[in-house]
Amino acid sequence: MAPGVVALMIGFALAGFGINATQVGAYTVGAHVYATDVRSSGVGAAAGLGRIGGILSAFAGGALLTWFGGPGFFVALSVVVVLTLAGILLVRKHIPPR
């Protein structure tokens, strides 16, 4: 197998790990955000909106590729990743210490 393919597969594995960890973390944060009597509804609604966002992101990615080509797509993807990282780092302030 070519070295570039191995590096690409490792990158996909790391991205999958990061995405899965973020999704699991979102459920944990949701448990702290919503009051006990509406917690399951709140987390369910947040998960549903997340699924809708996942579907819409496929269309947005296609539109970005059409309008701006590959380089513009990856710039937009980089911006989204940086904003997501900033949001994850800010979440710490909203979870009470033990």
C-alpha cells in the first residue's frame, strides 16, 4: 500500500475518533444543561437537531465544492473545525465542578 494511503487512513481514523468523542461529550453536556424534569426531552431534541445538521452539512459541503472548488471547501472546513474547538473549550465554563 502506498504511504500516502496509509497516512490518509490514519487521518480518517483520528477524525472518526474525534467526531465520536465530540458526540458522546454532547450528551454529557446536555445532561448538565437541562433541568431534571425535561432532561430526556432536551437531550433528545438536541440529538435530533444534530442529525438534521449532519444531513444538511452534506448539502452545504456539495454547494461549497461547486462554488469555491476544493481549496475553498477546505478553508471553510478549517473554519468550522476551529469554531467547534472554541465551542468545546468554552463548554468547560458551563459544567459545574464536582
